[in-house]
Amino acid sequence: MASLDKAFSDFLKTQRGKRSYASLALDLGIAESTLYRLINLRQSATLRAVEQVMQRLSASPSDVFGVEVHRKRGRRG
């Protein structure tokens, strides 16, 4: 799971860029403190939070977690 947390953290860092935590948190509909903990790997995201972020940013699972993770998860059935 650590690699998924890291991938989500990296995605959020990229989305944040030079913006403040408050600005991105507002756009994502999450608390600034939650965003800080997610980016700094102090909290794992819930599935609901990941879905909310992807929806708000019009991102796909492969945008967030990379193509390889998406492919591996897609093989299970």
C-alpha cells in the first residue's frame, strides 16, 4: 500500500505546484490539514477521498497512480 500512498502524494504535490495548501484544499473539497497529511505521507487516503480528488480534477486512475498500477489492478477479476 505504501506505493499507492506515495503515488497519490506525488500526484497531489504536482497539482499543488506553487499554490498554497489552502487554495488546493478548497478546490478539492478537503480540509487543508488533510491535504497536508496526505502530501506528507502522514495519512492514507480513503477510497472516497481519492475518488473525490479525481472527480474534482477530472483525473483518471492512471493519471493519479500511473499506467502500470492501473493495468495491474485491471487484471484482477
